Amino acid sequence: MLFLGLAFSIIIIFLGYKLFYAERQISSLIKQLSVINKNKSGGKITIGLSNKKIELLAEEINETIVIRKQSEAERMKVENDLKQTIANMSHDLRTPLTSIIGYLQFLKLDELSENEKKEYLEIAEHRAKSLEKLLNDFYELSLIESLDYEINMEKLNINKILQEIILGRYADFAERDITPNIEITSNTLYVMAEKKSLERIIENLLSNAIKYGKDKIDICLKEEKGGMLLTFSNTFTSLTEEDMENIFDRFYMADKTRSGRGTGLGLAIVKGLVEKMNGTISSDIKGDMFNIYCSFQIIN
């Protein structure tokens, strides 16, 4: 009996110690969490190694802290991107609006000749159309980036669509005095895409090359690794690593003066449409050529 009583006492003392130690660990967890939450830091919980369940709890808490920190960083990035978008849009809206208002005020002057009035009216109309394009592009991009934007996919012959769009831009090439180097595979390539969206992608990439290309434009469509690769390349005057990192961002322009040659939304629209249709898009610089690569899976 004495032995049983002694054994029972030892067990009670051991369990009491385990409970006391567990309570200390839990109190430590609460205190550390309180400090982390108060300071809004990304620190992690530390504990002893005697209780597996408390260890697992601490690991889960630490994982939650990491996720919260990542979410906070993403939220800050979204807020900064939104602020930058609003700032850029405000600038790009204000520029044509100020010009339109200025020329309309000129038109009120009595001493203007009819020719001058006609000239000022044409300039104001041109600025108004630029403003309309900016608003239309921004509206389109906002729709594309919405979660409920619908894409009606169908089987499309991308060779045919590309050829038709290139032929339709012949006058633009002639105006820039550029003869494009065109390489389109003889194999007919079919992709699953929405026709109007695929046409918009090609139109925007072609417009970008024509608008900013210095003196040479290459267009290539080929089959690669079970998919198709569409490449638009053009010589350029000045692009930096920063430009490459941000080229598909909303309102981003390599021209820091924002001189009005574009809205800064064309490539953002392209990226949004490509990704909506399960494609990929990227860019790089090789030698004196700026390249944009667009790829989709080929279907039979």
C-alpha cells in the first residue's frame, strides 16, 4: 500500500508539474501575441519543447502571422498602385481638358479670323478624341480586371486573324516608312480564345510597335513546345530595366514626360486579356530590339 501511495503521489506531482508548465507556455504565448499585435510586427512565437500540441499551436500561430504580414504587404501594394493610378489618370485627364478649355476660350475672341477659328476647333476636337480614347481604355481595363468579366472562347485560326490585321495596318507602316519583317508559320495554328479579345491583343501590340518602333519591326508567329508563340519586336530609342519591370502596368509610360503619344493602358489591356484566356505574356530586350512574347496553347 505504501508503495502504491508513493507511486500515486509521484504521478500527481508529475501531472501537476506538466499542467503548471503548460499553463506557463500558454501564458507566454498570450504575452508574445499581445506584444506582436500591439507593435504590429512580423515577429514569431517561441516556446519550450516539452509539449507537442503547444508546439503545433505555436507553429500554426506563426504561419498565421506570416500570412497576415503577406496580406498587409499586398494591401499596401494595392493601395500604392491605386494612388499611382489615380495620380497618373488625373494627369492624363487634366492635360487634354486644359487644352480643350484653352482653345474654346480662344474661339470666343472677336479678332480671330475664320481660318484661325477652324484651326483651333480642329485642335480642340483632336484633344477631345484623345480624352475619349483614354476614358474608353480605362473603362475597358476596369471591365477586364473585374472578377465577373466573361470571355466567350471558341476555336480560332490565329494565322488568318494575324494576317488580316497586318494587312489592315499597311497604311500605318507606309506612314512610318517601315517595311515589317513578317514570319508566319505555314502550319495553321488553332487556339481557344475570344475573337474580339484576340484581335484587340494583336491590334494593341502592333500599334505599340508602330508607334514606338524606331526603324524596324519584326512580327513572328511560330509553333513552340506544343503551343504557339507570337512575337512583336521593334527597335527602340531608350528603355531601362525599370521599364521592363513595369511595362504592363496601368498608365505606365517609358516616356516620363507623358507627352501624349499613348494612354499607357494599351499593354495593360493586352496583359489582362491574355491572362483571361489562359495565355502568357512577357517582354525583354535583346540587342537593339524590344520584344513582346505572347503564347497560347494550340488545339487540334
